[in-house]
Amino acid sequence: MGDVVVIGGGVTGIQAALDLADHGILVHLIEREPSIGGHMAQLDKTFPTNDCSMCILSPKMLDVSRHPNIRISTCTEVIGIEGDVGDFRVLIRKNPRFIDEVLCNGCGDCVQICPVEVYNQFDAGIGVRKAIYKPHPLAVPDLVIKDSEHCIECGLCYDICGREAIRREDSPREEKIRAASIIIASGYDVFDAVKKEQFGYLRYPDVITSLEFERMMNASGPTGGSIQRLSDGKTPDHVVFVQCVGSRDIPLSRPYCSGVCCMYAMKNAMLLREKYPETRVTVLYMDVRAYGKGYEEYFERAKSMGVEFLRGMPAEVIGEGGDMTINVENTETGEMVKLHPGLVVLSVGLEPAKNASSIAAKCGIPVEETGFFKSIDEKVNTVATIQPGIYIAGTAVAPRDIPDCVAHARAAAMRAFLDAVQDEPA
């Protein structure tokens, strides 16, 4: 029975790995970040049930870490793939963590004593972390990582670590894995809102992205779940969500709908109304795309909670002496509306992960014009590629919500399972 390599440790990769491992297949889960979990670990709640994101994801992460048939490799990149179905050789590079993974118990003493603070990528840049850190409290594996770029070598972490788990020097290590099949679940990145200059992202401190809003709303985030204007720390009296930022935008080569933006904006708008009933919330949209089970009802629920939906896209966000103005035409009535929000949230779309084209080249499989991986048939064979034994799943293929990613992962896992057992005796 052959092994399977799963590239990407988000919810798609995690589900695929668990399904295969439960069927007796040895799975190598490759993740470039210090922890598995992907973008789902950054979220506060999930639609349409508003369940806690980590309450769903964390048990799966722990199951992966404890499963005897799963080998997790974090801080790891795929640098080469050779062979054919049934006999792939996957060359990986484990980037230095500067931590002895056997000795470290994740106690966090070194994090507490570290004097260096830098912007935290996990908090979408609105929070800070230390030069030695864990991405978040529920990280898997439960290990710290030392950021050698920002570490000033003060020596405090070496002195406080009673297990002597922190390394002064470390270097990349390469390994080769033999596998019967490969699943690519490399996920997505969010659109860079700087490219939409008219909305003033990074120019006006109170224009933020939806991912930054998610981290602000999260109780374990940088503000402890408090929604604040970044300019003065005050609770905004009016929040405007601007939809389709980096989606359905042909000039920016983003002609596709990102699928989840309408729904996550509704979710955040409802959570905001629950927490701050006096705050006015307006969603500026082109079309509401609530296509899934229970999604239309979710839309109606948002309206019943006082969320205003205004059909129209603003030309720009105008900053005047610290105040912001949005002029927008209500395309249902033809009326020009002037808004004065305290906080603007840009609902950024999904785009292929930065390493998607590199992985595709190593595997010898094509990508769409949009950069997402191309399957053999978009109707009946959405997980297979032109290379037998290499499968694709989740948002590596197209924008999807979490339930669709889980279903897609299971489809890819079963195809990979058949490759792994094809040489077994009947």
C-alpha cells in the first residue's frame, strides 16, 4: 500500500489527510506555515450557522496531530516532483524553525520574555507578535518558531528555556518522499486591496480589509473582539462594507465571483449588529449571491437585524480631515446617496495562492487564466488533473466556502486512496 502526499494544511488538506489515514493510508501533510489550519483558523465565526470557527477546526487539527498514519511537516515547501502514479518522488525542503521540535513543549516562556515586537501576519497585520512566537494559541504542532530576520540575539530566550530547545543556528533540510499519489490543497490568498487605489486602503487608517475585520472581531485577536477605528480606538457609529473588491473585475484580471464575499459580509454585519446594536451597518453590493443551503434565509435574517443593503458600487472613498465620505448611486432607485462611515470594510476576493503556479510547474499540470488549477472536467471530474495520480481540491481549484472544500477534499481523498491500494492483492 502506497503513501499519499497532501500539499497544504488548511481545512481541505486536513480533511483529505484524515479520510485517507482512517482508511489505513500513510499520509504526509506538507504545510509551508508554522501551523496547520490555514485561513479558517483566522476566522471568528462561520456562516450560515455562526458557529465558532476554531470549535470546528481545532478538533480536526488535534486529530491530525494524534493520528498514527499522518506525518505533519510544517515550515516545509515542495521543491520537486518526479515519477508517475504509484511511484512519485516528492522532494521537500524543511525550512529552519530554530527550535528542537522534540524538546520544545510549547510552554511559551520564551515568547513572554522576548523584547522584540513585529507585525503579526496571522492577525492580518493589525496585531503584533514577538520575534519568537506561536502563530496562535491553538497552533498544531504546539511549537514556537524563531523569526531569525527580526531576532536581535539578546539571548533571553536561551536563558529561560529549561529544556534548551532553542537553537542558535539552524539550516534547511531536504527529504525525499515516495508516494503513490498526490493531493494539492494549496488554498488561496486574499486580494491585495492596495490595487484598488480609489478606496484608500493603507492611505486612510479606517479603511480595512475583511480579513483584518475578522481578526478584530475574534476574541483571541489583537483587540480582544472589540471593533475599533484604527485612527483613534473608538467604536465606529457607522460601518460600511464594500463588496466585490478584487472580484468580478476584468481590468484587474479577476473576472470571477469569489463566491464567499456576500456571505461573510452578511455574517460580519450581523455579528456587528449583535455586539453593537447602536452601530449602523450598510452593505454596498452589485448582486447578492446567496446560493447555498440556508443562505437565502441567512440574507433575510441579516435584513431583519437592521443591516442595510444598498445596491450600488462607490467610485471612491474620500478622506477629509480624518472623516470619510462615500458617494454612491442606489441603482434600484437612481438616487445619489452620501454616506459618512466611521469604518470601511473592503470585502476582498479570493485568488490563487502565491505558490500555485510554482507547484503546477513542478507537477506538470496546467492552471486556468485566473491562476487556479485546471481540472480535467469541471462538471464530472473536478479533482483529477491531466497527470494521473495528482489530484486537486478546495480553493486551489476555484473559490469555495468551507462545506464545499470539505466535500471536495473527500472526493480527492477517495481517488488518491484507489491509487494507493491498486497494487494490493484482491
